[in-house]
Amino acid sequence: MVLKPQIEDIKIIGFYSGKIIISLSLIMLLPILCGLFFKETQPVLDFTISMGITYLFGLLLTRLCYTNKELNWMQGMIVVSLSWLFAMFFGAFPLFLSGHWNSYLDACFDAMSGFATTGLTLVKDLDHLSYTHNFWRHLTIFIGGQGIVIIALSVFTKGFIGAFRMYVGEAREEKILPNLIYTARFIWLISIVYLILGTLILATIGIINGLRTKNAFFHGACLFMAAFDTGGFTPQSQSILYYHSLPLEIVTMIIMILGAINFKLHYNVWTNRWKDILKDIETSIFLVTVTITFFITALGITQLSSYSNFTMLFRKGFYQLISAHSGTGYQTIYAYQFSREWGQLALTGIILAMSLGGAVCSTTGAIKMLRIGIIFNAIKEDLKRIMFPERSFLIQKFYHLKDMVLEDKQVRAASLITLSYIILFLLGTLVGVFYGYPFLYSLFESVSASANVGLSCGITNPNMPWGLKLTYIVQMWTGRLEFMSVFTLISFFLAVLKGK
């Protein structure tokens, strides 16, 4: 029998959701400061209005639903899934007010794409978008990469139990430090330190390439936020191709890889445990899958003789591969070149890379290396059971931050999430085919949205059907939260309707 949720459940969910909405409104101060710096009056007004509406809504929720009770698992999961929807709706306000999006739905698409660190975009005339709105696009990625709930954990939440339940709901399970609040603050600390260093390096490259100092630092900050948080937005419509700079491409590749690494491994490096990077199963699996997918991609490209030398193959082929595998979505080619110059085999290699993703507890999306490693070890264990004598006692071990023994529950969880992603990929593909797009291109775009990558072969544009826009929004949201909190929200609504 399904139990109908009580009023107290709704109050607790509303109270904590309100806290997160308030924190989101306060973050809108940053683009306001950016607008004041660049003397952009109308954009500042857009964000002042949006900030006021967002803050008042959050304040109203916390007052109407005030409670001092902790979250249980169900409530924590629902707060997370709702928070990302609230972030999309309120984050879209200033974008829509700018006039660079055809509709509020398009603005919601880009807001979800930013918070989910995807990078697919429906913006019009990006090259003339204000500094303020452009900064907000990239800031949403920086927020979403660390986690919207992480903000609340860093500032508002005091209760350890409720905090952990929201933390897990946001597709993270590993605590870096014993106290979860300190874990959240460390994630922000490491991200801000990298932001400062990355911005300085990218800005220096920009100045050398001829950008004005002010523009160079603006571009450097935006590019770092999108690269480290594997989001894919850029200040210009041509993506990384706009800069025509090999040093910038190399640096952004390094940043993308850093963003795809588990935050716990970053902590180990900071505490002089460098060897953990080489020993960890995620690192080894990542190296193997990058090698395999690049071989497939390069073979497909060379069959068509699209690029004349190794340098071009590296700058076009390998860069797109790392961008895909890390879940970033930066491009050094135009979208139409995927269909005209790469061929089906090369596209297949990129699709595989996008579907695999980076590490757990990182800023990337998709299936992730740990799950691939667990499934691989499970297959290896089963083969050993077949080959070894029946009385043999087998223990399959692997190293992930520490020595671990393979357990059935790990294999089950990894297999279920992997299967869920595959189903999500296929559902989005069927919607694309329904609207008349070729199967392979529909699969490419569907995997890009579901795995929060942001590469596009040309399907994503302001004129695509509204049904496909909604499909990609749901895919970005579901893929970023890795299903469980979204499934919990759906179950909650079903319980409201059918519970007893």
C-alpha cells in the first residue's frame, strides 16, 4: 500500500527548497557587480528584478513552510530534484529579459543547460550579448558543476543528517572530509583556487593573442568556469574555434580533464598523495576508454581524409574527443562539420566517449568511469568462477581511493544506472527520429543532452520543435541528477494522487 504524503512532508520540502532559492538569489549579486563594472544599465536592471523575485519567492516558502525538523531520505531527494527545476525557472528570468532568446522556454533551456553543465544553447546573436548576461551563463555552469545544493550546505544547513541526504540526492556519495559541511566548503575552495589560477593563465594567452586586458580576463574567467565544470558555454558563438590558438586549446584540454577528476582525488593531491591518481580505477579506465574511443574516431576521420596532418587531427579530432569524454562540449569545429567531414564511424567514437563521461564526485555527467570499472571487474570475476575449480574462494578487489572488495550491491547499482542512461539515450533518440532527424544525428544529440556534454551536430537551434526542447531539458535534468532523486519526485507525486 502506498501512503499519501502528509502536510508535514510538504512543509519540510518547501522550507529547505526556499533556503536553496534564497541562496540562488544572493548569487545574482555577482552578475549585478559585473554589470556595474562594465557600465551596463539595462542588464543590471534585469538581474535586480530577477534577484528580487527569486528572493521573495524563497523567503515566502521559508515563512509559509517553516519547520525545525530534519529531512528524511525521501524529502532530501525531492528537495534536490525540485531545486534544480526552481533554479532553471528563476535562472531563466534575466536571460529572457535580455531579448536574446525567442521565448521563455528557450531561456529555460539555456538555464537548465547551464546548471546541468551541458552547454547546448538556443541563444540568438551570442556575439552581441551583454557581458552581464554572458557572465551569468557561465556562472550557472560554475554553480551547477559544484552543485546547487552544495551552496546551501556551505552556507545554510546545520543538520548533518539532512545535509547528507541532499548531498547524495545531487548524485554524490563520497565525503572528502568527515564533516559534510566542510566537504562542501572544500569543494568550493578548490574550485575558486583553480578559478583564479586558470583565469590568469587563459587571460595571459588572450592578451598575447591580441585581446584587450579587460576582455582577456573576462574571457579567461568564463572559459575556465565552463571548462573546469565541464559545461561548454563560451562567450562567442564559434566556441573555442573563435580564438584560433593552440596554447589555449592545450590549456583548456588540461582544465577539462581536471574537471573530470573526482574531487576526492584533488584533495589527495593537495595532501601529497599523488600516487592515488595512478592507482585509482577511474584513472586507469579513463586512459583506456580515451585510447579506444580516439582510435575509433581517428579511424573514421582518416577514412575520409578530412585533415591533412597530425597537428590538424590533434586539434580537431583529439580535442573534440577529450571535450566529449570529459562532458565539456567545447568545439574547435563548426557543428555541421560533424556530419560533413567526420563520417559515421568517427561520430560513433564521439557518441561512445560522451556516454562514458568522467569520474564520480566530479563536475562531469554520463555513466562515469567507476561504474564502467565495477562492471568490468564483475565480468572478470564471473570469468574466473568459470575457469577456476568450483571450490575456489574468489575475492575481486579494486582500488578506488582505497582498497575495495567488489560486492554484489555495487555491481547492481552500477548496472542499474548504466541501463537507465542507455534507456534515456534511446528515448531522446526516438523523439529526434519522430521529428524527422536521422537516427545517428538524433542519437548524437540525445547522448549529448543526457550525458550533459553540449556537443552538437546541428540539431539544437532556436528553430527546433518545442517538443524536442522539452525532451532535452528533461534529459539534462535527469542525467545530471542520475535518476534517483528524479524518480523519487515522480513517486512522490504519484503518492499524492493515489496514496492512502
